[in-house]
Amino acid sequence: MKLRFSLYARNFFRRYKMEVPVISIGNLTMGGTGKTPIVSYLATFLQKQGYKPAIISRGYGGAIDNKVNVVSDGKELYLSAEEAGDEPRLLAETLPGIPVLTGIVRALPCRHAIHAFGSNILLLDDGFQHMAVERDINLVLFSAESLAGNSRVFPGGDLREPVSALLRSDAFLLTGTTATNKERAERFAALLRNRFPHKPIFFSSYTPCDARDEKEGKTIPLSGLPMPLYGFCGIARPEAFRKSLIEQDIALCGFTSLKDHQHYTPRLLQQLQKDAMATGARGIITTAKDMVKLKNSHFDLPLFSLQMRTHIDDDLKSYVLERLNLLQRHTI
């Protein structure tokens, strides 16, 4: 990874400069930092500020591999979760007016978003290690639960790159802070501040707000859920989902942890329902990310997805706007 970075830094590998601002939301660890909610939050925030954002993702787990894949043009959905990947599909479903595109060579969907949809700001989803596209804000996320793990690079630990890679970041965001992990997160922030004194550090949290009844197609309060429920998910940190359910006093009679980006086959779905019914569950609950892959699935039991609300420091929003205003002044 160090060699790869040095080759980009010395222009042995080509880097592409876009004609609009680019914000990268990425991480140093192997997933599970809550990038998707942050991408969604920032895209919505920028849209409210008058920008025309587009989200660019690699489309991990998606079957389609065109050079440019339009998941959504902001008006219509064109690709399923199986084709586009679960995270791009979730973003496309929940962000009206914001195009979502994927592609391995991300410079190509970046340019398509600018020229085809008039996007004037781009958000690179999971972009920290994708150095081919130059960015104007390099935001690196850490989960407040797992932080940097043992600070060793995979396979010795959870890091994708050495800690020294953070030198090319602009700011840090500690996600998923709670009353129980806040003190530990602040100690970690102090370590980052000591090693990278000129890079600002921000905090965010996620709060379960309600649930979506997928059979009825409506949102219901968490207090209206039938109990007990059987939970399952295929995300990077399934224990975080289970913990969220328990903290909301949602009675669980069983829970299954699946691998991240789990592909749901008819056989697996049948087994999940069988397990749920065997425990006496009155319903099944999963994450919104998993739900995008279950749209056409049949469950005899009621099916719910937990809906989360993201809270971000106002300081981060001010930081983003200040950096963008500075870019505009330099451009003029």
C-alpha cells in the first residue's frame, strides 16, 4: 500500500482531476464504520444547501460491471441490489433527486454524473483507498466501537493500510458514538489529535427511530412492533445491530449473524423463516441495508426493517461548507 501511494504521488499512476468539488468518505479499517449513513446525510445536507450532488461508488457485490452503471438518475431506479450492490441501491432508494452511479474506474461515473446529470459536487463512497480520483475533502471514518482495532494491517489486524496513510486525510469522523463508548472515543480522538494536530475531529451517532412494516408498506413506532422478534443481518458488524435492538427494548427470541453483503438465496430465506418460527417469533426484523435485497422475498411472518437517524456535529457541516467556499474563491 505504501508503494502504491508513492506511485500515485509521483504520477507513475494517473490521477484524474474533476471540474467540480469531490468529497471522499472512507475509512482505514475493514468496513463497519457506518459510511453509508454518512454519505446519505452529507448528500442530503449539500442538496439543501443548493448543490446538485451525485454519489459515486465502486458497487461492491453488484453483478453488473459496465464502465458506468447508473443505479438512479435521481428520479428513477434502474438497477436492483443484486446488480448494483446493496449499499448503492439503498442510497438510490432513499435519496430522491440525487443520482447514484457505480464503476470500477470511478473517474468514468464521476464524469458521467457531471455531464449527464449536471452534478456540481461528487461524493466518493468508500473512496479513501481509491487514489485515482483527486478529492478536495478527504474524510476518514472510525467506528466509536472498534476504533482502529489492534492498529495492525490485515491479515494481522483490521487496517487496510498503515496508520501513516492518515497523513493524506483532511479530517476524521468518529461514528456511532453512544453514552457507553463516548469516553473511549474521546481518548482515541486525543491520540489522533496528538499525532495529526492540524486535522479536525468530529463525532456522529445513530439512533433507531422507527421500523418499516415491509408487508404493509408503512412506518410504525418501535413500540408498535409485535414481540418477540427474530433478528438477522448481513453487515460488517452484526453485533451492533443486535445491540441496537436490545437497547430499544425489542425482545428477541433469536438472532442470526450473516456475512457482510450476504446474498440471500431461496434456501437461506427458507431456513431463516424456519428458524424464526421454531423460536416462537411473531415477526422478523433486519436492517435497511439487508432489506433492499429482500424486496421480492416471501415471508409468512411479518417482516420489519429498523430505521436509523443520523446525528452529526454542526462543526462538521460548517467545516464542509467553509472548505467548499474556499474552493470557490480559489476557482474565481
